[in-house]
Amino acid sequence: MGSLIACLYLGAFLFSGFVYARRLAPHLGLLAQTALSLSLSLFLLMWLPALFAFFLGFTLPAQLLALGLALLPAVLLFLPELRSFAAKRPDFDRGQALALAALALPLLALFVFLLHTHALRADASGALHTGQSGFGDTAMHLSFISSIARSGTFPPLYSIQSGSTMGYPFLCDSLSSTFLLLGASLRLAYALPMLPALLSVLCFVYLLFEGWLQNKTAAVLGFVLFFLGSGFGFAYFFDGSAADFSNFTRLFTAFYETPTNLIEQNMRWVNPIADMLLPQRATLFGWSILFPCLYLLQRALFLGERRNFLLLGLLAGGLPLIHTHSFMALGLFSLGGLAYAFFRKKELLLPYLLLFGALALALSLPQLAAFTFAQASQGNFVTPHWNWGNLSDNIFWFYLKNMGLAFLCLPFALANAREKAWFFVFSLPIWLISELLLFQPNAYDNNKLLFIPYLLACGLAGDFLLLCWQKLQGLRLRAALAALVLCAGTLSGVLTLTREALSDYELFSAPQVRAASFAATLPKDSILLTADEHNNAFAALSGLTIVQGSPSYLFFHGVYDQARAADVRSMFSSAAELRAIAPKYGVTHVIFSDYERAMGASDELFEGLPLLYSEGGVRIYALK
């Protein structure tokens, strides 16, 4: 029943998004309106429950009020035009729909399969599995999702470091907390909203390219390069494979040794599906808002659609707590658009500044001040760092082998693009600043900015490859040459996705899952002392708070507490230290398993403590 309620709740927001898309963008075609409705639905689904939760806590009444605020106006707007709905249907481009379906449906099907294998897939013993890309971040997102729903505290606190305020953009997880609160399983709550988000991203990549490049074939090529491209790293696996075939087969078995992620060879340009959209929820939901913004901005600047600016301001203003990097990328990109409007489209300057810029700033500044800036001030954020993730290569060779065909074609594509080149030029400040500064302690994360100029470079490359195809008309081997070029441009991405589909790793063991299920029956304000493994089943599955989790999460969020880490080690070292330090963190229960043994805990530590649970080598003790 909970799963059905969750699906109906999502359906109500999808309906509302469709009605609002028709009202706010009547000038767009039906396909663009439908894609926009997905983005608006997700935007409402993230923000409306949060707005009520700020005052009521993350509770069922907050979810119902959000549903009412989304659905009732949509119904009232839709009823008067119900009879004339078919007559008012916007333009429908059948060729556009067929091209997008041929591109998006296979990738959507692959994504569904990857979600099935990566999102808490249970084996016969009860252990929960994920894939290669999900082994790192999934447990962290699950801990946020389950704790928001369980505690009701909003804005949320870090469940993996008790008492710490969360500055991480949490709306990408709180929308799944909504489904969990409505009775869905954690597996369904995690995966369900990711499907419309991915479909929105797929649609807007194609729609952006087609509208910008004014050619369906160029849009198809750009789409393929963006989602399946990612450099020439495949060469490292074919090199020497004739003598030792294991050099090739290891990409299907080794952990993170793929053509798009091979650190020892300085391959850093990951595949967007396998390494960005699937494991990084903030990126997925951020792009589901950012990409329609790019689409609307392109039409506003180059087609003069002023009515887009209001919607742009609203969507951009809500981005910081969805995905801060997407907000930053859009801000930098919009500066180029502003300069273009000032020098070439002065009639658009005032609505650009007031409806887009001022509204976006008014909505975003409170979020940035209350969450983003507060967290960034605690950690090693915004530091000078030249050349992003390049560890050893010449910068041009680094980008050639990492970005592949898109980078190779870029200078020729820009020379050919003429007026269309301006839209790519707007993204150059993003690329430049990403090469000069880090915006988080993890250098890798700058790719969340760099993927935006890369997206547009793929579009230009598709346009240029189409021109080359036309210029070679009459050449006998033209088709074979085109197939060779596309194969070289996409083989790394295809191999990486194949590896991702084959990957299978145990995230939580069966004993840990059963123990976490018992922990879920403890009071919701319980605080658990556990080891700091990244795949902490208690934080992820029970919704409870632990004293301190993995530094691989907390350090890169800028909140890792070294003194607390020392206290955790001390508490596991002796009973006296446990009793002396535990009250400082409000510890109510202690976990004892192989993870805690690895931190120095022994049976003597728990003498005299009430044993609440013991099975499969995992015990839970209560502190007196």
C-alpha cells in the first residue's frame, strides 16, 4: 500500500508539473512542454514539502500540505480547458519525438536496469548489493534519506556526525524521504524520483542541441557524444592485450579500472551516466533543473522569448539547495549571456536583469547564506589549484585523451559555428575558473562544473561531424570512415557502461542488515556509537544518528571533526573511556561487530552493559 501511495503522490506532482508547464510555456512544442513538466514536477516535489517542513518539521502534514499546494491550483487551472484540451494542443514535431525516443529510451532502460542492480538489491541471504559506482556514495545518501524521514528534523542535521548542521544540498535526498514517509520501501523511495529526473536530463540535452544547432542529425550526434563519449582511454586496455588478454578483461572485473576512470594513466573524464547521474543524486537532480534552464536561456537570447526569463529566475533561484555546482555553473554561464544581451540584444537586457537575475538572487541568497556559505567557511573550500585533475600530462594532451572526439573537433567546430558559437563561449568562464580554483576539498568534484562546457562542446562537435559527412559526399569509404570515427569517439563510454552493468558489490552484509532492522525499532532520538566505515548499515538503514561516520564523506563536506574521531577511538579502547566520553555526544547505544573490532573494541568493553541484540556477530548494547 505504501508503494502505491508513493506512486500516486508522484503522479499528482507530475500532473501538476504538466499543467504549470502548459501555462508558463505555451509557446513551446508539446515535447518540450512535457520535458519541462518533469523538471517542474521535481522542482515542486523538492521545494514544497521543504517549505512546510521548515515550520512543521518533516512530517506527514507537511507532505499533505505540499500536495495540496501543488495539486489544487493545477486542477483549477486544468478544469476550464479540459474539453478543449485536444484543440489547444501545442505543436507536435513527430520527427523530433522519434529521434528523441530512439536516443532516450535505450538509455532510460539501461538506467532502470542499473537502478535495479545498484539500489539495495537483496540476495538470497538478505545482504544488500550495489554496483561499482554505487559502492561509494549510496550509503551516504541512504543515511540522509532515512534520517530525514525518521527524525522529522528540518532543516536536517548530519546523521553521520551527531549534532552537526547540514550544509550539503539536501533537497536531492529529502524528496526521497517524502516517499519513505508515505510508506514506500527505502529501495523504492531511493529510486522512484530518479527516473523522471533522468528522463528530463535526456530530453533537454537533445532539445537544447536541436534548438541551438537547428539540425536534428547534429543534435543526435551531440547527444551520443555526451552520454557515450568520454575520451580515448580504451587504448590503454587494448595496448598489450594481444600478448596478455587480461589487460583488456580487467576493465570488466577490477574496481574502477575503466577507460573513463584510470587514475594511473591520468584518465579522469568519467562517463556522465555511470559516474555522475547514477551515483551522484545532487548532480542528477541539479541537471534536471539546470539543463532546462540552459534550453530556456538559449531560446530567450537567440529567439527573443522574453517570457522565459521569469521561469528561469524561479528555477535558478531554487538550485542552491538542490545542487550548488549547478547553481554556480548557471551563474557563470549567465554572465556571458548578460554580456551578449548588453552588446547585441539590448531589448532583452531589462527583463534579463529583473525577471531572471534579480529573482534568482532574491531566492538563492537566503539559501547560500544559511547553508552553503556557513558550511564552506568550516572546510577547505575555494582554494587556488591550477589544472584541475591533471596529475601528470601536458594540459592539451590531458584534455585530448580525456574528452576525446569533442575536444579534437572543438577548434574546427567553433570556426564553423559562426553565430552559434556564442552559446558555447558563454561557458568558457566556467572552464577557466574550474582550472584556477577548487570549490571543495575534493579536486575531482570540479568536473561538476566542467561538464557544462563539455556538454556544449559535444553539441558543436556533432554539428562539425555532420558538416564533415556532407563535405565527403561521394567518397566511397565515407560510411566506413564515419563508423570508425564514431566508434573511436564512443567506445570508452560503451565499455564503461558495460562494466557498470556487470558490476556487483555487497554494500551491507546480511547480519548488518538484520541488526540495522532491529536498530530501527529503537527510539528515533537514539545516538549510536559505531565504527566509521563508509557503508554503515545503521546510519543508512535505520534512520538513526551515529556519533561519527566515514571521513571520506565528512572531510569532503568540510565538517570532519578530528577531535571527535579521536574520542571515538578512545571510547572503543576501554570501558572507562567509553563511560567518560559517551555523555559528551549523548550516546545511547553501542554497536559491536567486526568493524568495531578493527577499531580496537573487545568484549571487555561491554561488561555490565545490557545486551539488546546479538546475531551473526553483530551486537547492540544499551548504555546505562
